Amino acid sequence: MLEISIQTEKDQTTLILKGQVDASNSVELDEAIGELLNKNHKKILVDGSGLEYISSAGLGVFMSYLEDFEEQKVLFLIYGLSEKVINVFHILGLDQLITIKANKEEALQTIHEA
Amino acid sequence: MKHELTLYCEKNKLAELRTFLDKELSNSGLTDIVKNELILAVEEVCANRIIHSHGCNPSSHLRIKVKKLHHRIIFEIIDSGEAFDMLTYEEPRLKDVIKDKRKGGLGIKLVKTIMDAIEIESKNSHNICRLIKQLNSK
């Protein structure tokens, strides 16, 4: 079960994820990010504090957009991940490729400094 | 207690698999991080079988067995259908995954990194994938 909600504040957009991302619902995450890119959002944050689980299907969605983020100069970051979820990013070394911040404050600071 | 689950080949059954594994590992003394890794590795193998070998056919099924021994835990994923030897499969490099904007290809790398040993047996369309985790290891 995955719930995705979107919050826009000034020029930044936050995708709030709640629940579990696996092969059955990663397409929902894919569509949500794709839509933000289509609408030309340039600062995309993912609030992962409600994310209980992510499998390779979900990680693959993030990976598949990294080139687009770079090409379209989109600032993309994830924050608030629990220890067990962030560990999955660590296993594959994805934390070296995706900006991951501990909490909202750090995420906002990064956005403001950009 | 029967440490076995029959999992029908639909992607939306993966949550049922996680619930089963979570219960199986509940008294194992493992940390949440390690439990999550083991659940993830088993799910990755099952998701691969469901999607690539069974084409998400809900009338096909996998059987998942959990064996808790003194110093290790063994997960067996048993099914019929097309064999797949993940041991000889070469995972894509991360930079190629990014360049090609691929959404797949990371699962097997996760399984190989998390587990201490993987055994594959295939005979007469009967496949067993055995994932072994030594306790008190990485």
C-alpha cells in the first residue's frame, strides 16, 4: 500500500510517500515524478519519513530519472528516511548518486543554498 | 508451525509475502535493518520469478520455505517454470542503469549483496532457489 501526496510551496514541490513501494505499485511513483517533470518543476523533494519499505522496483524509479534531473537542471532530494530504508540505498551505493538528507530542515537548507 | 507460504504469481501478493517473512523472523533476534534486508532479498527473487518466469499468471504459484537453523537461516523459493540462474547473470553497472534510464536490474545485485550464499537447483522444470544467511555475519 502506497499513498502519494504532493505539496507545493513557492517554487518547491514535495512528494510525500507513505507506506511501501514494491513491484506492484512503483508505477505510481514513476507517474508522480514523471508528471512533476512534465510540468517543469525544478525543485523536487521527496518526504520519505512515512516510507516503510522500498524494493528495487522503487529504487529503479529514482535511478531512471537521474539523467532527466541532470539534463533539465532539476534539484532532486530525498529526506526523512528511516534507518532500515536508507540502508537499502546504502547497499547499492545509491546514496552516492542521489542527494539524501536526514530531515526536512537539512533538505530545505540544501534547497536554499542551491 | 508450518514455515511455508504458497504465493500466487501476482505482484499485489508481495505484501502478503512480507507479512509472512516478518512473522517468521519476529523472534530471530535480528535487528530491524537485517530483517528488512532478508525480506527484501527474498522478495526480489520472488518478484523476478512472478514477473519474468510466470508472466504474473495468478494461477501459477511459488512456495517459500523458511528454515531456521542454529547459525543460519535458509529461505527456499520453489516453483516450476522457466529456470533462471542468477549466479551466472551479470548485473548491469549502475552507470549503465542511469544512462539507459532503466527501471530494473538492481534486484539481483541486492540479493547477492545481502545473502551469504545462493544455491540454484533446476531439474525437470522444478526450480529451487536457496538463499542462505549466516547469523552474526555481515
